[in-house]
Amino acid sequence: MLALAVLAFLTPGPVRAEAPPLMKQSDCLACHQPDRKVVGPSFTDIAGRYGTADIPKLVQKVKQGGAGNWGALAMSPHPDLKDADLGAMIGWILTAHAPGANPAKGPDVIAGTKPGQEAPAYRNFPVIGSRVAIWIVAQLHLMFAAFVLAVPMFAFIIELIGYRTKDERYDHLAHEFTKLLSTSFSFTASLGVLLSFLLIFLYPKLMSYMTAIFGWTFLPYVLLFFAETVFLYSYYYGWGKFHPKVHLLLGLGLNITGMGILFIADSWLTFMNSPNGVTESGELVNRWAAVHNFTWMPINVHRIIANIAFGGSIAGAYAAFKFLDAKTDEERAHYDWMGYIGNFIAISGLLPLPFAGYWLGKEIYAYSQNMGMTLMGGAFSWLFIIQAVLIGTLFLAVNYYLWLGMERIEGAERFRKFIKYLLGGVTVCFLVWATPHSLVATVEESRKMGGAHHPALGVLGVMSAKNTAVNILILTTYVSFLLYRRGNKKATVPWAKTGDRIEFLIFASSAIFVIFLGVLGYFVEAKVRIRLSVPQVAAVLFAMISVTVIDIFMFRKAEITGEIRWGKIPRRAQYALFLIAITFTWIMGLMGYVRAGIRQHWHVYGVMRDESINAFTPTLGFAAKVVSVTVLLFFGFLAIIFWLTGLTTSADWKPRKDGQA
Amino acid sequence: MTYRFGYLYALILAGTIASPARSEGGSDACAAGKRLYMEKCSQCHGESGDGKGVGADFFNPRPRDFTSGAFKLRTTESGELPTGGDLAKVIRNGMPYTGMPAWPRFSDGEVADLVCFLKTLNPDFADTSVHPKTVTVPKPPAYREESARKGRAIYEENKCLDCHGSLGRGDGESAPTLKDDWGNPIRPADLTRRWTFRGGHRREDIYRTFMTGLNGTPMPSFMASVKEEDRWPLVDYVYSLSKGDDPGYASMVTAVSAKLPKDADGIREALARSKPALFPVIGQVIEGRRNFFPAANAVEVRAAYDSESVAILVSWHDMSPQTSGSNSPLASKGDSSRAPLTDAVALQIPFKAPEGNAKPYFLAGDKKNPVEFRFADLGKGEIRDFLGKGWSGLTASGAAVKADARYDSGEWSVLFLRPRRPAKGLAMDRGVFVPIAFSVWDGFSGESGEHGGVTSWYTLYLKPPEEGSPILPAAARALAALAAGAAIVFAARFRLGRPGAAALSKSHLSVDTESGDPR
Amino acid sequence: MNFWVVVPMVLALIGLRFLKPGILLWLAAWWGGCFIFLRFGILPPLPSSIIGLFMAILTAALALYGTADADKLSAIGKSLRAFLMERRFAPWLWGSLVVIPLLVGFNAYRQATSEAVAPATGRTIHPAPPSEITFRGKKIDILKASNPFRELEGKDKAAFAGHVAGGRAIYYKNCVFCHGDNMEGDGLYSHGLDPQPANFADPTTIAMLQESYLFWRIAKGGPGLPEESAPWASAMPAWEATLGEDEIWDVILFLYSFTGRKPRAQERAE
Amino acid sequence: MKTALKLLLFTLLVTGFYTYIGQMVPQTEVHPPKTRELRADMTQDELIEAGQEIVGGKGTCLGCHTIGADKPGRFPDLGGVGARAGSRKPGLTDVEYLAESLYDPNAFIVEGYSPGMPQISKSPIGLTDPEILAVIAYLQSLGGEPSVTLQTHLKQARAPK
């Protein structure tokens, strides 16, 4: 996954809007249009008459203005434009509109893509209104899709582990995960179809525009979908019937097609947020640029990571349910183990998630400061307080599960005394993260504070403090995991003590470094401050990676001091697992809201206005209600899926008594 | 205020390097003080210390002229120069309700540097052989009511009320005629608001002011005229005139439900039941003829309502009532009429119920959100309604009605009566919070039109009458809690008391770590 | 921080530690300690909305602490059982059965008789700026505009100082009354304004913003705030009526120069 | 079944809690900027304001024209145009002159300038007739007395669709 993220960073940025930025600011477009004559000749006509060799001549022409070449109407002089800029603009006009540039169709502006020409505008959905209907269905579709995309990833990896270690348990576990998949897949597809119908029916104008831009992606999308169906069913029903390598190959195919579907669908919705490859009036000039827009890759990466975490948490919830409902010790042991793996996957996704989110936020800012401000400082700033509560809860629950998990490990009692410090760390970070910048206060209260910010808390309300809190939160959670991992092990290598000290030193120094940078952030200018988050993240990553490496070597031949008694975990731990799943789902819903919400009153940001009665941005309270309804619906459907899956499931798994996970 | 930045300073201490060491004493220190002065003080006090900086014209009292040698706040005898410590104290504490802020951010060393430089501005300081006589303030005896009562006689005896007024509201007979040494009009202090005392409001501060007088102002020293045993009683009397050390500004005035009779006296009587709310008045420093130092610094408001109307009584302290002539909120720059200006007051409420939290602009509303602006001209004794869309967009919207306005011992009080549900305008229902703001004009100081004192938006709340005693529902809650608590305790005891319950606490709370089997 | 509250509280907690209290008592002491710290220990006092949020988080954390391992949980179970069943705790049990309902009743009474308080309002402090504004008939692109005199800082020190001095005069003629001599939002009239004037010395105000953002705020003032910045248009005047374009840029230079802060640089996608 | 019920209750509790948090934060509904509607009952002031918005926005007039600038741009400065519109072209009142300049910009060219202004009633700017009336009202207000209302009929006006 990391490799993918790195890859995403390395690929060149999207093709930016072709027109030089000056083109948009200048008044050219008032008189000239790409493909038709308005006051002056169209760009296509100009490019037809002149070549790049004429640029110097044309530069002078534009500067001086005049009439006679194209008609009696004079072009006004533009003495205030710089030669270099003019050259660039004219160069663009000539090259991008040259007849040879797109010989088959002449100008590469695709006819009929102008928004809102003859299409009917909006239709209404009874009772709850079009927007809420689309909102709920889209969010449900997304949640199922996330699950359906994530499960094959870890099913494939788990199967691979099983194949490599020849441990049958993993194979069975992968199979069981896949069982959840086949029913969910049908749900996803049905919801997707419902969503498209609703969209086409309720937002015909928007959809005809989107079709004009993205119509060409529909075929590959459908083909990929068919391929995915084939892969999924052959992967599931072919379990044990193919040669393992062939079967693994099927799993790989399933993942690749799934990813392809995700990327295509993302291009549609990211285009709506950060349209690219179209003119200001919405005419398509470059198909690939429309797909490869500013937020496409960040959203892809963010989604993949989040999907894994989400999928893991849902699988964990499934295991928790089965554990609580189990009748025998074997069953409990099995589902305890499954819940553990699900939670492990969820944490692995959760830890890098803030970094991916950070990249996405940065791209949004780069695309439009307006949108960035709306997101971070404006109408949505309070949303991040809700998000902080959710993420804080998530981290608390994850840590709590790990601590309770030590109950099943013989010998882990010796780590109990650390719990309170870890808890203290997580709590303080949670408090910092949940501190709003501008506080809700009565007039008296703000008089006492001497303003809208509290002198002490105001400091905690800003970026530097939040970044620091998140990084420390991640470090703390990692320490919890490390302690869990060491529960029943005793290092036998001679340098064990030194190793411990080095690990401690790494943790302490990276924590101090992160906090130092956080404090430093208040004393440097904003430009530097924003960059400080990079070394912070790097320090945390460095600590996690280097400690993991040391630990692996340190415990390679470790003495096992006690066994892991799978199933011997308090029931409340299962509720923690369930809480993680609910919280994750809720965050998905909330993030879905903010991603669509920051477009505000635009269907396609800056290009196509939302003119429906629902163009306003609803209150957070309303959004919270819709998200809750969505989450409950999702869990309702999940219950059906779990039940269906349960009809065919029998625990055929035998715990291995060697204490190895 | 000192803690405002205490937290950040802690951070700065943690994160930054201390500034280079400052050399002590001599001209170096004065040079450091000069740098500091040029950066932080010269904009008002002037680069040469003559009190004529770029911002000087916008303050009243005007910034101190350091070259003159007249300093108000001293511990030295009348007419003497202040000590260095006196200057340092003013820099440190500022002067409340003037443009001189407190400077807690300066270190002691920096204040010393500044004092050193200030002394170079007046040659009289150069003579270090003269030591001004200082006034020592004895340790104050405990405050006693009896002493304050005795002080009243001393207050009268020493003609304090000629300037400060009979009730201490700064409305004495000669108050309007007072001028400082530079010929600028100056107001006697309003002794009922000791938080505005420039030299501090502790009893020892008041004592010191009596003893030293305020150089450059008509306030003399009473060292010679008031006998030693009369000094503390006088202090105690002045001290007793104020309600407290701080103004206790409110953010809301609660209108009580009452029967409002037809006559003004009756209504005023009914209003006495309402708790007064004090709102700060500030200068209109925003548009048109800005007013940098309004005569009034606070309005006190009471309110009551019945089923038909809301009564709002606005009162404020005014040195001298101006009742001949006229005043109008429309008087603007172009108004060249030389007619004398009268005192006036206005209240404003949004014209329509605010959508969500949005309120009109606080200066007479804006185009999107107009306000109902009720203006009382105390000369004509009439109240007229305006529709406000900003100061320049005020238009008369109703006929004038007679106002009930009274002036007594330095205080105006004006009664506004408004229907609760007028045909046009905001309906005031019980239990709602209505934004309300006030403006005050002092004709004596030439305030008219946008050139007046204003307040920010505050809240008028129509408190529903109490229905029955609150004790019954509270008791019901307590009983419910008791029942719930008892139920829990007895159920738990019953379960724990059963045979085999010893294991219960364990198995019930930590269930399957042991047995693995939920009950 | 209010040391008169914090120090005794910390001492009391330390003292309690030596008494080896039961886990229930210990958790209760911590909970109470946290509340006292948040409610009375911090100066200036925190708004009640924040205390509520923090206490919810802390309550959850303490609950997790008590249940995070089997020993603690069984200790809690034992203490609870002892509290409910054993004779020596009987006075405490019956006492709490009386005191808690009394507290509930008292609270209900207090709520019924306390003065109503105007609802608290949250305010978006830095709302998103419009992409462009019309300043005296001229369009200014808030996303891209930069201070035309900023570049003088490196090129022409004297001219730059001139602009800063110009800004200084403007500040002391127009802004100081509310924003204060120290630019800490505590000017002569700040006590009479709500929302209170911005504190420029605070690292979370102008240091976070681009100069063009300040230009927008100064030019359009409270009346030009977007809807999301309720409760109402702040008292900040729209200086467009009084100050020219260059004057506004000058005063912006002065704000940064006086506070020693740097504006946020323009970030653009290359 | 009991487990399922318990978990259902748990789920309801947790989502309920999150919903509650969502209600605790300040609630603002952000409405899209209103596109000014040109209503028949608009006052003169409102019409002028609408005109000003169009001049600065949809009309893109300020791309070429200035209002009250010291040095005129490439097209005539519009400051005070209301005062001189009536006397620019003999036989045309100020309204007629302004209307002609908007519907048929090249019919009269101010001395010293060259033609080049597009017909703003046509695409891509495409102002509607009422919008053009608003613009005229605004231009009149620049130094003159506005007389135009939305009821004013211009001979260039297109027949309503």
C-alpha cells in the first residue's frame, strides 16, 4: 500500500488546464470563443490562418489592436499585457486549436457538452427530497463498495500468507472473509444501479453533462465490472478446486479489476470537485485531464487506505458478533482470532490515513484557496471538531482492544502498569485534537476570555497543535501494539537490554522532536509552519519503522513465556471492536458529506451551478442525522448479509496451541 | 489582562532566545528608552514628547505633554514633579477609560529605560539636587459606614459638590465651566463609577489623589484644608458612592412581567422591580463625524412588559441637561444650523426577526437588515420612530409622541413604551431574546447625528412569569432520583445477596475470562 | 492558571495516593480533580461548552482505565459489592442515596430559578473569502492579489519604511481605538464590542492569513462578512469608504511590522 | 438473537451519541449567493444596485471600462457618464443614448477611441433586457439623475419570448 502511495506521489501531476492562466484573467474570451465567431474570430479560425511563426507579429497586433483582417470591428489595443505573456497565450491559441491538432473532428471541443442547454433541470423525490435520496443511496453504495474492494485485498494477502506458511487456518480465514464478499457484492451492484437510475431521473441536466464529459469511460467501467464479477465468483466458488497458484491469480485479478473500477468512479466525482480539462464555460477540451484532475490521485489513495481500514473494521465487527453469539470454545477461539486480524488490518489502515488525508487537503488548497478555506476555516470548520471526536473515539477503542487483548496472553500482565500512561497520552492528544479554535461562548464568557479565543486553548486550536496531537496519538497506539506483541515473548538475544533502550530512545526523541516542531510552529511564518508537518510525519514513520525492524530482530528467537489463549478475551473487547466499526462507518459518512459539501452551491465546482432548491449547504446537525440514518441502514443490510453468510457457515477451524498468531 | 498572554510568554520562554543583555544606567538606558518610546509611545505623545503625535487629536483627555512638567498622577505634593516610580506606575497600569493603556508587556528594565528617557524631555528633571516632597499614604483603617456618613459633611464642607455634584455624578454647578491648564474643557470625575478613576480606585489611591491633587487640572490638593482625622472619612464617603470596583457590565436586560398602568409614574414604579442592566457606551469611531470620546460611558436599562406593551427605561449620567434647541439622528456633516443641541437618546431593535444568528449592523442597521430606531429628543420631549438602514439611511417612519424624560441630580432617565406586537416591526413574545442597542447624545459636547455614543448589540429578554413554585418540580425530580437510586441499590443487593453471589461480582463483570461462558 | 486551586488539588491527589484509596474512590477523585481543574483551575475561565466536551472525553477515559484489565475490573466489582453489601459502608450507601437525590433536586431548583442566559453563539472566525471583490469599482482578486509594497522590503528599504510609517499613522487614527496600542484587541472601546476586536499579536490571527485576506476584511468589514460568520456582522467598519487601496496595503504592512509576524504566502498550484 | 438485540441497542446508542455531537456544534446553513432577481416592484435604489453588480459581474464591463479612474483605460471612463449621456449625440436623450451604446455599441464612438465593444445583449455576455435597464439605471446614477425603471420601454428591446 505504501508503495502505491509512493507511486502516486511520483507520477507527474495532472495536466493542468491547457489555457495559460492569463487567458482566464484577460478579456480575450469576451470577444473570442474557441469554436465560433462572436465579436472576433474564433480561435480555431485564427489557428487556421496563422502558424507559430507569426507569433511575434500577432503579439504586436494584439498590443496595438486594430481592424481590417477579419472584419470592420476593431480589436481594442492591449498595451498593458507583457510580450512574454501574450506570446504564451497566442501560442496556446495557435497550437491547441490548430486544425491538425485533432484532424478527425477539427477542433477538439466536443459538441453538445455545454452545460444546461436543452436538458430538463431537476426532478423531485417524494418526501425526503432529491438530494437526501441521492445522498443516502450514494453513501450506502460507497460503503458497500469500500467493503467489497477492501475484503479481496486482505483475503488475497491472508491467503497468500496461508499458502506461503502452509498454515491452513489462514486459508480458511481468507475463505470466510470471501464469504462475506459475495452477498455484499450483489448489494453493492444493486445500490449502484439504483444510484444511477436516481441520478439520471432526478438530476438529468447534471447527468447529461457528466455523460458528455465521461461517456467514454462507461464502457471500460462496465467491462471491468463484468470482469470483477467473473473473478469474484470463480475466486469464491473455486476455493480448493484450483491449484493454489491459479486461485491466487484469480484473487489478484479480482483486486486489479476492483481497483480499476474505483479509479474510474473516483474520476467522476473528483471532477465535480476540481474540474479540469474543461473551459470556464464547461466545454471539454481534454478528456484525460478531466479524469486526471487535481484531487483524483489523492482521493484514490485516500480511499484505498480508508477502505482497507474500514473493511478490516467491518470484518472485525462480524467476528465480534460471531464471538458474542458463539456456543463453543472453538468457535470463540476462532472468532477471537478473526476479530484480532480484522482489527489489525483496521489499525494498519488507520495509522497512515491521516497522512493521506493531509495530502488530499493540500491538493484541495492548491486547487482553490476558496475551497480550502471553506473546508478548514469556513462553514466546515466545526465538522472537524465532530471528526476529532470520532477519530479520538476510534483511537481510544483501538488501544482499549489491544490492552484487553493482553488478557488472552499469558505473561502480558507485566505490561498492565503501562496502560495508564498510554491512556493518559491518548486522552491528552484527544483533548487537544477536539479543542475548537473558535469557541462557543456566551457574551459573559467571551468577555472573561478577552475575545473569541481563549488565551490558553486558542493555542491548541490551530494546525500545529492538531498535527502534533495526531502524530503523538499514532506513536502511542503503536506503542500499545508493540507491548501487545511482546506479551508472551522474552527476547533471548544478548543485546536485548540495549535494544530496549534504543527503542525507548527512538520513541522519546521522535516524540520530543514532534512536540518541538509543534511549538516551533507558533514562531515561524505560515509557509514554513505548513512544511513543518513533513518532518513531524517523517519522525513518526521513522520511529515506527526502525523500532519494528529492531523488534523483529530482537524477538526472532524469543522465548515464548506463555501461550495465547484465543477466545479468552473479555466480552467488552468485542464491543470495542463493534464500536470501531460503527465509528468508522460514521466517519465515512461524514467525510462523504464534507467531500460533496465543499462544492457548496456547485454541481461541478466553478463550472456548473446547482440551481435546485437544494443548492444550500445543510447544517451539520442535519448532516449528522442523515449520516446516522445511513449508518443504521448500512448496519441493517450488514445484519442481513451476516445472517445469509451464517446460513452456510460452520466453524471448521481448529486452534493451534502454539501461541502463534 | 495580565494573564492574557501569560501562556504564550511561557511558550516564548521555552522557544526563543533571550534578547541581548541591556546595559544598565546612564545615557545608554535613556537611548534604549528612546527607542522604545519612538516605537510604542510617540504616535500619541509625539516624537518630541509634546503630546502631539499622529493619534493625539483622537483622544480626550489628550495625551500628556511631557515637556510641560504637569503630571496628574503623582505621590508628590501639588505642583511638584512626579518621581520616577510615579511615572513607572502609570506606564505599568495605564489610565482606565483614557487612551493610555496598561503596558504589562514591558519588563521592569524597559519601564526604567522609558522613565529615564521621559525625564530627558523636561529640563526640570535634570536638576537632581531637588527632591520633591512626597506624600505618604498611611495604612488605611478598615472601611466603616459610620465614617462614610461623617465624610458626607466633609464633602459638603469642602465644596466638593460644586464640581462633583450632590450625588457625586460629576454634575456640580461649575462642572460645565471647568478647563484644564491648557484651556481644554475638562469634566469632573463621576464618583459613582470608581472603576473610571484614572489614578486607581483603591481607598489609598483616593486618599493620595486628595493629598496631591491633579496637576494641570482644577482638582486641587486638600492637604492643607482637610484635617488629618477627616481624611479617611472623606475617602470612605467617596468610596461608598460606587457600587463596586468593576462596572459589572451586563449582556442582557430582563423584562419582567408586570401590570403596566397608563401613567408614566405608575410605569416607572412597575419598572423598579426590574433588575437594572448596565451596558458600556463607546464612541462612534467608524463613520461620518466620528466621536472619539462620548460624554456618557454607560447606560443603565430596566424593562418590564404586560400583554400589550414593553416599557424600557434608559438612564445615564449627564453633567448638565441641555433642553433648549433640538437634536436629530439625521444631523450630519452638512448641517450648518447653529441651533443649540439638546441631549438625546435612542434605542434600536431589528426591524424583522433575525434569521438564525444574523443581526443587522450595529450602527443603525444595514440595507439587508433594517432596524427600528426610536429617537428621543429631550429638548422637544418627544420620541420619533425611524427606519434605519445605516446612519445615512435613516428615514422617519412615524409621528412623534410625547416622551417621559426626567433629569435628576446628574442623571437622565427616559421611558420608551413600545407595543409588543406592532403592525410593522418585530413582535416580542415571551421567552424570546431580542437584540437591542442604544445611542446617547450629549448636547453640551456638541453630539448629534452619527456623532454620538453607541453600544454594541445586547439582548432584551421577556421573562415569562413564574408559574407556581419551582420547589414542587424540583422535589419531584429529587424523588424520582431517590426512587431510581433505591431501585438500583435494592436490586443489586438482592442479586448479590443470593446464594452463590460471591462469584457473581466476578462472573458478571468480567464474565468469561474465567469460565469463558456468559451466563 | 489559578495556582490557588491547582496546587492544593494536586497536593490533595498526591496525599490521597498515600492513603491507598479503593479504585472507585480513586477514579472519583480523579474525575472531580479534572472537573475542578477545568472549571476553576484555568484563568480566564473556560466556556462551559468546552468544559462539557472535555469532561465527556475524560469520563470516557476514566471508564476505560477502570476496565482496561481484569484486575482493575474485579477490584471495581469488589469495591462496588462491598459498598453495596458491607455494614461498614452502610452509612455511606444510605448517605449517598439521600445526598444524590438532594443534589438532583437542588440542581433542578437552581435551573428553574436562575436567570435565562442569551444563547451562546459560535462564530466562524476566518470565513472563506470571496474569490474577488469590487473595491471602489475596481476588481481585486482576493485569491491572487498581493501587497504591491511588499516587494519593496527587499528592494528599497527607505520606500518600504515610508509605507510602514504611512500605515502607522492610519492605524493610530482609525484602528487603535478598538484593536489597541499593543494590537492585542484590547483598545479603549473593546470592552463595549461583541465580538471583540481581533488580536493581531495572537499567532492564530494575521500570521495565519494572506495579506489579500486582510485587505478583504479591512475593505469590506463586518457588513461584508459572508453568512457563515454569524452571529452578526461584527462592528468592523467597511474601510472602503474611508481608506484608499494604497492606504489599506500600507496599514497591512504596519500590522505585520508592529507584531513582527509574517503573512502567509500565496500558495498556488504551479 | 439476544446478542443481535444487544448489538442493535449498542449501535443505536453509539450512532445516537454521534448524532447528538452533531447537534451540539453551531448550526449554520450556507445558502448560495443570491442571483439578484429583477422584480417589477424594485425600488430605484435596488435597481441601481443590481445594475452595479451586473457592471462588475456578468456584464464584464469593467474589463475594459473604468469608473472614475485618473487615466482612462482602453475604453472611455464611465465616471460621470450619467451627466454627459444626454448631450453626447444630438437628438438622443440620455436613456436613448445609453441604450444605443449597449445594444449597438459601434453606432457612436467617443472621440479618441476605437470601436471594439461587443454587443452585450448577445452571447457570450447575453444580458437580458431588464438587466440592460438595470445597467442603464446604474450608469445614469453616475453623475446624473436615474429615471429608468424596469417598466421603461426601449425601442431596441427584444420581444418577450
